[in-house]
Amino acid sequence: MEKNGNIFCDKAISDFTISIFFAESLPSKNAPQIRENKIPVKITGCTVIPHARIVYLQIIACILACKSLRQDIVFILDTSTSVGVRNFRKMLNFTKEFLQTADIDSGSVRVGLITYSSSVTIQFHLNTFSSKKDVFSAIDEVVYQSGSTNTAGALKALTVDMFTRDHGSREDVSNVTVIITDGVSNTNMRQTIPYAEEAKLAGISIYAIGIGIKETAELKEIASTPTANFFYTIDDFAELDQVRESLFESFCLGNVNVILIVEVTWRRFLSTTAFVLLF
């Protein structure tokens, strides 16, 4: 044991095992089916003990658990005339950056993409691509199409075209949508909120990001509740990177609960198991 400044440090190698338990499904009449994923973690050098090390392990456990979440995610991107080509590319880059840690290649995460202006375009369905490389290549090839803001049509497509069994939606995983827009709808406006409500009633969580929007009432109603977790507003497209971290915390860590930490020390070796429940 050494003292490094004002912090006592254990110079031993620390071996951790993160045990992540997944509730595969929660049917009303049957017990949930649980699967376990064990992830070894080795930390060398100065580790703060004892309490701070537990907190540190909790953070590691949450990050690893987030990467293992099984989700069907559909992005909805506004390509109306007010967005412009340059800003649309920022939206596409934001989508790829957000998916950097998503476990697409193993099949845990499936991704679909909708773009809309006057009309709605399904760029690809949840079961179109099974690798991150192919998803990113498809995102890079999306063409900007200017026009009006048919948000209602894009939201309707969620339940009609995207989150369906034929197009890759799975019943035993979270269904999530991220919509990014710079304005209120101006096509079929009266149907915008009803289609959003229909999607939410179908079990789809909607995260809404408004860019430079002064009238936010519509977008707040589109978003799931609590609004503080699902609605984000920024002044400019350049600020998308700033909202990504906050969105990740709500998107991912809100589904992770570290329920127990057990730490056992033997001589100079530390073995710790974190039990993480995903729900």
C-alpha cells in the first residue's frame, strides 16, 4: 500500500468480472428469461480504495452493459429546405457517431433510417443491414431532398413500415426512435401528434431533438415522457455533438441498474464481481 499525494493506492493488479444479466422478455404470465454475459476487466497501477474503486467499477459496468443492450433503433431525419445540404450532413454524421458503440455486428442492435421533407423515404429497414460497416456506408450514401416538413408522414411510417416483424422489428427488445428536425410540421399538421401517440402506444420510445426551434410545443408532444429525458433543444446544428452525450445517458444508462457489487480481496489480488440487471 502506498500513498500517492492525498490518495492511498493499491499497486496490485486488479482483476474484475462484470456479470451482466439480461431479461430477454417479460411476458405477463411467464417468468422472465435471463441470460448472463461475463466480461473480464483488468486494471493495473494506482486504484483508489475502497469506496471509489467500487464507484469506478459501477461506471465500467454501466458502459459495458450499455454496449450489450439489445435495441431496435430508427432514426428520423428532417431534410426540409430550411435544413440545407451542409446541415443535413451534420445530422448524418451525428447518427454515425451515436452508433459508434452500438453492438450492431452481433445482432444486439438493429438500425433503420427514415428521411423526410414533403415526402417520406425509407432509406433502410431494421433488417436491411447486419453490420456496422454496411449501416455506415448506407448512411453516407443518403441523398438530401429538400421540401416541406411532413413530420406526420415520418411518424406514421414508424408503425406502418418500420417497427414491423417483416421489416426486422423484434418483440423482445426495446423499440426506440430518434427524430431530428429544425421546424414544426407544415404538412398534414393535424395528424402529427396522433401518429406520435400511436407510435408511443405501440411501445416505441421517441427521443426528439429540435434545432433552432422557437415553438417547441409540438416537438415536446411528439417526445416520450418524462420530457426532460426525451426532449432536447439546441440553437444550431453545430451543437449536435454536445447533445450526443446527454442523449446517450438517457438512451442507454436509463436502462441499466447496477444492483449489487461484491468485492473480495485475496493477498495482493483483487477480484470483484458486478451484477448488472438490464430491463
